[in-house]
Amino acid sequence: MSLLIKNGRIITATDAYVADILVEGETIRAIGKDLPFSADETIDATDLLVFPGGIDPHVHLDMPFMGTFSSDTHETGTRAALHGGTTTVIDFVLQKQGHSLKEALADWNSRARGTAVGDYSFHMAVTDFNENTRAEIKEMIENEGVTSFKTFMAYKGALMIDDRQMVALMQEVKKQGGMVTVHATNGDVIDYLVAKHRAEGKLAPLYHYLSQPEMTEAEASGRFADMADYTGCPAYIVHLTCEGALNSVRNATRRNQKLFVETCIQYLILDASLYEDDFEGAKWVMSPPLREKKDQTTLWAGINQGLVQVVATDHCPFRWEQKLMGKDDFSKIPNGHPAIENRMELLYSEGVHTGKITLNKYVEVACTNPAKIFGLFPKKGTIAVGSDADLVLFNPTEKHTISAKTHHMHVDYSAYEGWEITGKVKTVLLRGKVAIDQGNCLVEKGYGKFIKRNKVSGTI
Ligand code: DUC
Ligand code: ZN
Ligand code: ZN
Ligand code: ZN
């Protein structure tokens, strides 16, 4: 099967030019002006932008959390991702404390294999690092293609590891050629503030926000950076939200440390005023919480300064009935919001269309850097001869409105209801197949492939 995409404006992290793309099977075979080939199928991409398939390296699909499961399965989540121009996601496997990494991986495999619609890979969340876990790190990297290890500095008793385990894990992961990533907030301080607010009868969603002040993230980000510097382990901070935390990273760069930083689309465009409205604010109860306008400015600047390399989502959807578990107590509201489908269009509309970032930067943070940082490049994350034909044909001028009525995520509200967007995903190719066309999904459950990732060096 061959396919010719004619006359699109190809955007990579470095280039922008009009050309044709020849796809054979799953792969890009040729790129050039007026390619002299015929193909089984031709798509006219005149006036459209052509992006590499988006890569969202931070999603939680079908994840057991806070007494329930995130509401998108690997099927519904990856299908929604495709609708929004994201062709590959990296999902989090959670080790159960007291159990092995292998068991956790088998559990996630049993749910994702044969059900995912889009391509996916796994991070391993290490929640209990001991001598048994240590022996499994090499196995994960060498045999399973799982080369990044997530840690939590919060959620004590369920997910959190202490600094002893953190340093020991970093030493082992560095030795084996992997990367340590982190949810960097000070769990003990947050637990204290949560308990204090509850004891005072302060139970509304607003107090979720007030229990995680900027300091908790700035402190943990700095502590993590110090441990990564000491061990020399490739390191990545997930969902960084605020000025204080970015200043901790800025500090680390003064000793020439390489440290990757991800923010998420919500922290760039939403702010904490959403928590002021009674229980409605539960839609945006996530950790870390939304911050202030000044933090949005910091994050956009951080992207342009090269301090923030990735824009992900931390997609962790819960339906309204699940959010209601915390109706009388903010600490019982499942943390997370739905965004897997909206990231590419929101970042284009709010970032490129408004002039905050360039088209090249857009592709860099949404596609190329996630692929490079996590060992998927150049198979994924760019438009080049030999790369997977994961492509997004995008109309940069079409306007539309986000709504739960039309989205494909398994959640009955939208965190962006009524947002007017400029720029729309028209056609999406995944490994050479038209997966999405004009809003229709043309690939089946099970088309998504597990992608083993390469070792990482901590350099891009
Ligand atoms: N934060 C969330 O909001 N959801 C899932 C896990 C996390 O750290
Ligand atoms: Zn076990
Ligand atoms: Zn997190
Ligand atoms: Zn997360």
C-alpha cells in the first residue's frame, strides 16, 4: 500500500517547506517537491500544515487511583488521542508497594495489548525500591523497552518513595542506561496542610489548591535536581507548573546540569480562579493544582528559553460521578483532568496562533523532544525518510469549539467546554494508515502497537 501526500506545508522542529511525502507501508519513503511517483492513494494537502504525529509522554489510562480507575481505557484514550493528532502516548505502569515491577507490567500489558487504537509505550513508576526491584531495572531496560522510571515525592503510603530510595534508584538507573522522572512536590508538607484544612472544616475544592502551595513544588524540584546532579542520572521533571519550581531548575543550570522539564497544556492556559466556584472546581482538581497567571507567563517564557522541553497533558480523566466521591471532602476528589484529545489543538491555538511560540517550537515540544528524550526518535517525532509515517494534516485557519458533546474521551464533561479554537486536525496517519479523517476513526481497536523504547542518554 502506498500513499502520496501532495503539497502540504511540512513542519518539523527545524524546517518549514512545501513538498510531497511518499508513504510505503508504514514508513516515509521520500520527501520532495513534485515527487515523480504515483501511489495507490493520493491526498491533496494544499493549504494544510503537516506535522509529525503528536507524542504525549504523560498519560494515565485505566489507572487504579484514589479508590477508582481513570475513566479512559487504552482503547478510548488512544482513540481520543488520535482524534486530536496525538499518535503515540507513554502511559504509566504503577508498581504496587511490596510487589514486583514485572507483575505491574504484566497487569498493564493484559489491558493494553490488543485494545489500544493508537501507539503506546510505558514508563514504570517505581513505588518501592529495594534489592528485588533493583534487579528488575536492567530487565525492564534491556528486554522490555521500558527505559524511564517515574517516582513520586508525594502520595505517601501508596506511591511515594523517600530520598534514600530515590538516590539508590538513580544510581541503578544511570548504570543501566535509563532515566528517572519525578512528580516533584513535597508530600509531607502537603499531607500536613490537607489534614489541617480538613480539621478546620475547610473541605471545598479550593482547599486542594491551598494545600499545595508553590513552595511545595519549588522545594521538591530543587531537591530532586540536587540528587540527580549528585548521581549523574538522566532526569526529567513531569508537570512543572510554576515560577518557583522553574527557578529551582534555572538554578541547576547554573552548575551546567542537564535536566529535562515537562509542563502540561493546562498549566499554560488555565489558572486557579477556577477553584473559586464551589464544587465545579473539582473538574480541575489535579496535582499539582492550577497556578496563577504569572506562572503561565513563566512557563511560556521557559519554553522559549529552552528550559521547558515538553508540553504533555497528565491526562487522568474521571467522570463526574467519580469526582463526586469528594463532594464533602476535597481530599477524596480523584486527582486529574481530561486533555489527551485537546493538547495539540489547544497548544496551536493558544501558543502558535497567538504568537507566543513559533511553529517549529510547537513541533519541538509536542512531538520531537518527547521522542528524543524518551528513546523513540527518529522512528517517531519527526518527518523524515525512514521514520514511521505518523502524520497530522492540520488546517491552521479553521475555527471550532471544544465540547464534551463532540469529544471522544470517556468523560462526561470537558475541562475546556466552550473554548473557541483556531486550527483543526483534519487527517491523521498512524504508521501509514489513515487513522482519522474528517472526524471519523478508520482504524480498529487493537491497531495500536506497543513501542519498545531505546536506552536514553540524557542528551538531545
Ligand atoms: N496527578 C494527577 O492529577 N493525576 C494523576 C497523578 C498525579 O500525580
Ligand atoms: Zn507480588
Ligand atoms: Zn504527577
Ligand atoms: Zn501524572
